[in-house]
Amino acid sequence: MWTIVVAGGSGQRFGKPKQFEELGGRRVLDWAVAAASDASDGVVLVLPAADVDRSNPLEVAGGATRSESVRNGLAAVPENATVVCVHDAARPFASSRVFAAVIGAVAGGADAAVPGVPVVDTIKVVAADGTVMSTPDRSTLVAVQTPQAFRATCLRAAHAAGAEGTDDAALVERLGGRVVVVPGEPRNRKITEPNDLAWARSEVGR
């Protein structure tokens, strides 16, 4: 069981690379790597090219897109891995329970498993001109988090054609793979903007 921690972004919405921001005496990405390490036999860390330790084969440079970054990380995962998780470095508070839940779902027969939390707001599908097209039933919707777990063969197949997606589960879905949702956690929040980092620091007392 291996995990790819994706930390190769430039932090456009945050204003700078958020994965290197200080959080409780560590960098944000260090929290994510620690959680992944506790749950995995090995961790591949995807970083901006300038920050990669070239002497460490488990640190690789990210690509121009998130999907390309995951592919670069996947190339460093041993071929004998049977389950691979993909985790965003910007989610520092992923718990061991969430890792165990997604890994367990794949071990139980799913091609992929993702954590999800209920959507509490009404969602509108909107056309380019701002016209509302439909209002989906929010009881059928979840907001998806990471870590996401995959049967290794399915994840490799999903990335083989160089496809792009907002998450890796979407690529598996396109191949007809069976993706299941397990309960996520509200605390497993992604740091996207400065107020998210302020919240995370309040969680750890600084």
C-alpha cells in the first residue's frame, strides 16, 4: 500500500505555495506526509521541481496539471503495489480512520474509494450566461476529499492515456470503474485560501 502526496502546486488562489506554510511548528505538507506514512508502506512526495531532493527517489517533480503531477508520482510507485492512495498535501488533518476506510473499501472489491461529506447548501447547475439549468437533489450529492484509494492497476490504466480530471476518481469513472464513497470528516478541510490556513492554525493552537 503506497500513497502519493501531491504538493506540486503553485498556490494561485492562496497567493503562494500553501504547502510550505507553517502550521503548528511544521509545514502544511509535513502533516499530510506524516498521516500518509502512518497508513502506507511507502510515500511518494510530488513537489515543485525546484524543491525536489534529486538524491531521494521518492521525491519527484510535479507537472503542469494536477493529473500530470499524479502521473509523475505514480511512476515512482513500485510495480508490486496493489493499492495506491492519492492525497492532497493541502489537507493536513486527514485522519487514520479516513485512510483505513478508503483502503478497506478497495480491499473489499471497489476499484476506487473516496471520502465524502454531505452537501449542506442548495446547488444550482448554471449555464455560461448565468441562467439556472437545474437544481440537483442535494441528498444525492457529496463533497469529495482525499485521501482517495485505488486498485493500483485501475489507477495506472486511468492515467495511461494522459487524461485530465479534477480528481483521480473521475478518471477511473470514465473507464467504467466502480468508485464508492465512504464517510469523510469535516476537519479534513483543504487549505485553499488564507482564511483556511487561519482556521487550521486555530485547530492546532497557533
